[in-house]
Amino acid sequence: MDKPLVVGVDGSEPSLHAVDWAADEAALRGAPLRLVYASMWEQYEGAALSPDLGRTSERIHADRIVEAAGRRAQRRRPDVKTVTEVLRDAPVPALVREARTASLLVLGSRGRGGIAELLLGSVSLAVAAHADCPVIVLRGRHEPQPDFAAHGRILLGVGEGKRSSAGVRFAFDEAKRRGVVLEAVRAWRCPAHESTDHPLLAGEPARLHEQQAVETLAEAVDETAAEYPTVDLRCRTPEGTARKVLLDASASADLLVVGARRRNGHFGLQLGRVAHTALHHSACPVAVVPGIE
């Protein structure tokens, strides 16, 4: 049985856009879609429910939320098998538990404009840090009918990981499914103490760091690239911090893929500063893919 693609919904517009996005992804994967609502969500976020729900009981609110989300998914992708369920638990443990049997977990994001939005961000971070499956958080602006291949490009941030990591493979899979370009990026910087004012030596430290970035990037993607000969892979090693380079590039990407390391003997993942920054500020959806270290 195919693992479902799970979406966390709460009645807000961003979560409904997540339903649209996930329905398209489920259609590409040929996977069932599962829409879930954690009924204690309001205690954490003061979720902005649709105005037509009225002052009814929490259970009726919850039922209407998932029913509305289910109807929306069916209108967008009638060919995708869709189920809904109300989970009587707090959002983080409920969604982390769902991730154990999911192929992918999709969450909306309201940004960081207020207290409720800030707390939603904390939930997204917590789920991304502890989920067993890849988590996609819909950062950036989304139209009522989002086109998740509008730019024709998936962006992969390559860090100091082992070759053929889970994140690398996930990015290749997505690029192949969508028929888009995969841009793999490894940023580099020349530490200030290695620079020199001598005109004959000024460029040497920079060249060494750039070459190291080229080699690290090649080691990370070459093996997997050989398994995906139809994917248009483009490698880039710009100078700058990884956070700035990836955020700038996210403005013209459909999805930013970053890895998170799961360390044996430790609970949860180590998201790192790059993943944290991407989840808060990326101009496009962000996929956090867990890997074993």
C-alpha cells in the first residue's frame, strides 16, 4: 500500500493553499492524500478559522475544517484518493506521529507578522525537526491556484554531508517527477584571516576554497546524478554565506531542498542555521529531508 501524503490543516488560508499544493504533489506521485486537523491547535496558535464556522463546539469546528479541506482537494484533483481525520492531540505530537507512516508531510505557513504567526512557525520548526519523513513548509507567497512548477527549477542546498544523501535523492526525485531543472548549490567563503594584500597572492586563498566547494558538490551529487540521466542538473558554487546564497536563489525556485541530520542516540534532528533560516525566510516552499549520520 502506498504511503499517504499528509497535510496539516487548520482552516486558515495558508493551510488551504497547502492542500492545493499537496494535491498536485499527490497526483504526481500517484499517492493517496490524507488531510488531518489537530483539534488542540487553537491552544498553541489561536488558529484563524474560516468566518462561516460560527461559535459552535470544537468538534464541529474540527469536522468542518477537514471537510472543507477535503472538498477543496477533490475539486482540484478528483483523481487523487483523499481521506480526512480529526486528531485529538496537540499539533506537534500529532503531526510527528503521522510522519511515521507518511511519504511526505506538508504544512502551510503564515509568516512572522504576529504572535499567532510566530507560534505557527515554532510548530513548523518542531515538526520539521522531529518528523521521520520529509517535511515541506510552504514559505513565500502563494496564489489561490498555486503553480508549483512556475519557475521550472528546484534548488538543492549542499552542505558537509555524505555523498548520495537522502536530501540529494529527494531533490532528484522531485526534479524528475516535475520535469524541471535541478540546481545544486554549494556556497563558499574565504575566511578573513586567509586573505592577503600582496597582489601576487591575493586570489590564491579564494581559489582554494572555491575548488574545495566544487569537489564537495561533485561528491555529493555525482553518484545520484548517474541514476537520473534525464534530470537537467546544473551545479553552482557561488561565493557567500549559504544562508544568503540560498535565500537569494529561492526567489526564482519552486522548491528549496535542505537536509537535516539525525544523529544516532539523539532524539530528533539537527536542523542547523541554514535550515532554520530557510524555514523562516525562504521565498519558496522548503523541503527538510531527514538523513542518518
